[in-house]
Amino acid sequence: MRKIDVIGGNALSGSVKVSGFKHAFPPLFSLALSSSGPSLIKNVPDIADIRILGKIGQLLGANILHEPEKRTMYIDPRGLNNTSIPEDFSTLIHGAWYLAPGLLARSGHVVLGETGGCKIGVGQGGERPIEQLCSVLQKFGAKVETTGNIIQATAPGFSSTKIDMAHFADVEEGTGKLTGPLYSGATKAALLCAARAEGTSEIINPYSKPDVVALVEAIKYQQVDINWEKDRIIVVGKPDADGFQTTLGPDLIEVMTYLTLSAYCNVPISITGISRNHIEAGLSAEIACLEKLGYQLQWEDNDLTITHLFPASRLDIQVTSHGIFSDNQPFMALLLMASQLGGSITEQVWVKRFQYIEELEKMGAKVIHRARAVEIIPQVPNKNGMAVKATDLRGAAALIIAALKISGKTQIDGIDHLERGYPDLLGQLRALGAQI
């Protein structure tokens, strides 16, 4: 693991650009592998997860042309000749999980071993669940066998079906809305299967965040008849659909990272070249939280800044599949620490997302721990000279932001996690005046 020293207390300012939405890419890549012709995905972020998926595609026989300088990836699946996803690479990223439906649709067979990513799941070591993938594949007619974390599936072709995503979700008390760690992945897997199934499939109660919207739009591009009503998606599958072209929207988690940096450190930072519609739709729950904390987003054309204008309220956040992104939970924790009245965060998606909290406590944060929740006392971490360790991607970013506000040196280990989600976070921060 790599370590960095952050010398905080410097005045930061400037502008940043964000990349394409990381979460939207893996299912789109899988859709491309299941197609009968080439696809082109634009505004692709140059991060480790994307490079690894491209390498997996090449090892399976696809023609992959990733051009980071153009932010594009060309995917031609016509040479696919292998259906065993290399475990040496799948263990590095969670996104390999999404390749199974696409390869199975294309080749009738797939072997998927252990997948990696941040260890924030319910497994003893933080492993992410796989049962929802198996269930979805079986629902569309595949024969699935599991040995430990290895999935082997066969299907001469997907059969259309009716599938309710409520079976892969928990019900949030008070609202009756669906949430949980299986919900998002199950919806994307079902869409990938339905797009290639013979006949009409119905996906009830789908997860509806922007990464699913992006997948639906790409499927539409393939001339697949797909209709999204309020609580269901109806798909008339097209097993031999041609390729597609699509452009990833802005990475919503990157946007929240820089908004938090600006608000937490009280420094002027502009996020440039992003669509207001994308941000207001994709981060609506986060924006509502920011407003309760007294912040307001300000737009000038396609440039975004954040300003503290109003008195803050106490904020109690439920992290759910329909609310703020679980990825953004560490950033909301920082803003609660910097707020006047504090608040609480209850996590209903990834149960081990709070691992960064103990590291912030070493830096001076005041937190009361509860089951699946934390109560945050208003107090900005201010202890310098600390050595802390990041155990996941967003926790690493949160620790850096916290360190940038503390005068003096903070050593942060585990910084390698950043490579899977940010093209060059440290470089961007240095350009803003950070000493790292």
C-alpha cells in the first residue's frame, strides 16, 4: 500500500474537471460484449477499474481500443473465444461481476470467480454478495452452479420472464421504499438479461439511479423496444442486437468529492464543464442534505460552485438505495462534523462503509457509534501528526479532505484505493494548492 503525507492548512482555490460516471461503465461494457457488433463509449474515465475491464475483454478475445486521451473505449466482441473471466483480474475490481450476464448472452457459458473492489459488504472480510446474480440468471433460464465464490453458468439463450426487484431488497421503515446491497446489481443484471432474451420481460420495482438510466438508454440505442413506466421496465429482447454508442454523464461521486472539499475547507473551487440537469437529477438527495446544512449550489453556465448562505439544521441521514449514494456517505460525515448542530448517519446499503470513521476519530472527530449508524458531534478533526489508513476508495478521499484542513502533517496509508475511482485526485488537489 502507498502512503502520502498531507500538509494541511494551505489556502486552496481554482477549478477542476470531473470524468465520466464510473458506476455506469461496467454494465455498459457487459452490454457491449453481448452485442453482435462494435460499440463505442465516450467520456470514459481513465481509472484502474476501467483499464482492468478492458484487459479482461482483450483476454477473452474481444478487440478493445481504450484511448484515454480521447476518453473513449471501442469494444468489438466478434472475436470472443473464451468465457472464463480471469480471476487474476476479477479479484481486483467489483465491476467484473457485471460481465457474467453479457458473456452468458453472447456465448452461452461463463465462469466467474471471486470479484474484488472495496471490502464494504456483509461477508466476514467485507466481501460483496453474489446470490442476486445467480438468482437473476436462473430467472432468465440459465443453469447456475456455485462452488465457493465461483459461479459457472450455461444458457443456450435467455428466456423472457417477469422479475420483481423487491425480492432482492429490504423495505425501509417509514417510507416503504426499497434499499439494500443487492438491489442495484440485481436490477442491472436483469436489464442485461432482458435485453438479450427472446420475448417480453417485465422488471418490476427497478432501482432507478442514473447508472441504470444510462444502461436503459444504451439498450434503446440498439433498437430494443424498452419502456420504463413508473414502477416497471418492459423489455422486448433482441438477442442479436448490434452495437451502440453512448456518452457517460459526469461522475456524481467526483462532483460530491469536490463540493465537499470546497464546503468543508471553506475554499473557492469551481467544478467546470458539467450538465446542470445531470447534477440536479443525479444528486437530488445530496443537494437536499446540503441545503439543510445551509449550503446552496450556484451555477454559471456549466460551472458549479457551493456557498454557505443559511443557518444549518440538524441533519439525520438515512443512506438508502433511493437516497444519497452510499459512496457519498463519508463526505456527508465530514460536512456534519463541520456543521453547527451535527446529526447522524444510518447506513442501509453497505454495512462496512463506516471503516473510515475510526481514522477520523484519531484525527480528532467526535463520534458515537451505534448499530449501522453513527451520531456525529460537531467538531472538525484538528489533530496533526497523525498516521491513518484508508480501507476503501471513498474513505481515502474523505481522509485526504480532512487532512487538508488540519495545519501540519497527516500521513495517510492505503492511498492506492484512489486509483480505482479518480483519474488523478492527488494531481487535481496539488493544482488547487494542496501540499501532498
